[in-house]
Amino acid sequence: MTKYDPIFKAEVINDYIQGKYSYNDLAEKYSLPDREIRHWIKRYQLSGIDSLIRRKGKRNFTAEFKLSVIDYYQTHDESTAEVAAKYDILPSQISIWRTSFNRDGIQSLKPHRKGRKPLKKKSKKQVRKLVDKNEVERLREELAQKNKELYDTKLERDILKKSMTLFGPSKDVKKHK
């Protein structure tokens, strides 16, 4: 996608506002897609001249801000483009926030760190405590695992006994005399 200068965008919008040209005429004159021109004009009408300037850097929004945008969108009879212009965000962002809020609740709107968690060095005392704790926990988990295996084995045995009484042996076994 080509990035256009805000002054150039303002010039194109000015030509349209003065009534000199239609979308198609402007598209031919400036060798641009008419869809792009429509987009610029719509943004200008909703947000003013500041909407034509590209932002540098990433913006972070709080969960409260996101929730207020979602609430405003759902309570007012306005399109996502109009709400986005009011709050100076992208229209698709409203949809993304709304679907994640409906799916996962307020937790999904809270900012979270990206990437891998940093490694933390532990003191020798903490390591010893963890080793002792881990040993006890490991033994408990091992005991629980063994109990589960025993239960499963007993269950299988009981099922086999029942099936033997109901269906008899699986093959006709000839008894030797």
C-alpha cells in the first residue's frame, strides 16, 4: 500500500469539496483508485483534517477505554466508522474488541505482554525450598497416578468378568480328555 503525503490528500479532498471533480474524475486525474479517494473523503468528513495524518508508533489503550468504546457502539445507533472517528481509532478495532469481549469477558480487553516471559534468577534458599516442595509434590503425584492405574485395572478386570459371564469364552476351546 502506497503512503501518500497529507498535503496531497488535502489537495484531492479540496478538489472534491469544491465540486470541481467527481470520484471517478479525481481517480483519473491523480491516477488513484476511486475507493481510496472515497475513503479519504469519508475520514475527512467524520474526523476532520487531522485524520489524514499518519500516526507514528503504536498506541496502547486501557481496558476501561475499550469497554467505553464498546458500550458507546452498542448503545448508540452509529456505524463502526462513525464511532471510530469519534474515538480516533480504526473501525476494525471496535469489532475485534467487541468479539473478544463477548467471547472472553473483560480479561480479554486488558493489555498483556507479548512474547516470552523473562527468566528470573532464584536464590539458593528458594531453590532448596522448591526442591523439598517438589519432592513431596512429586511423590504425591506419583501415588495419585498409581492409585488411578490400580482403579483402572480393577475396572477392566470387572468388565472382563462380566463379559465372560454374558458371552462366554471368545473361541470354542476344546477340552482335552
